Amino acid sequence: MGQLGLGRQFGRLAPRLDGAFRADGVFAHDRLRFVDFVDDVEDLLEDVAWQEQGDKEAADGFEEYMLRHYSG
């Protein structure tokens, strides 16, 4: 994230993602509902889009896309 120039946002992102994945990288469904996780990530993406482009609408559609493709 730092190499992409997103270090400022990553500092806020890391604590919110902590516990969402196990050490092996598998999503921890027993700790967090996937729907809630995707909603939180979309909120974070909107914050980043607002800071970087002044347009939080740039992240619109993320939640719908993720739920449609990965929620099963």
C-alpha cells in the first residue's frame, strides 16, 4: 500500500481489516459476516476516492459487484 502511495489510507485501513482473514489468508467467516466486511471496505474506498479525487462516487458499485460475484 505504501508503494502505491496509499500509506496514509493504509494506516486507517489495517485496523479495520484486522481479524477479517486468518493467517492462511482465508476470510474468517466465523468472526465477521462477509456482507459487513464488504460494506466496510466500500466505505473505506469512498474515503480514499474522496481524498484522492474529490469524488466518493468513484467507489460506487463495489459492494454490489463483490456480493454478486463472491457471496454465493
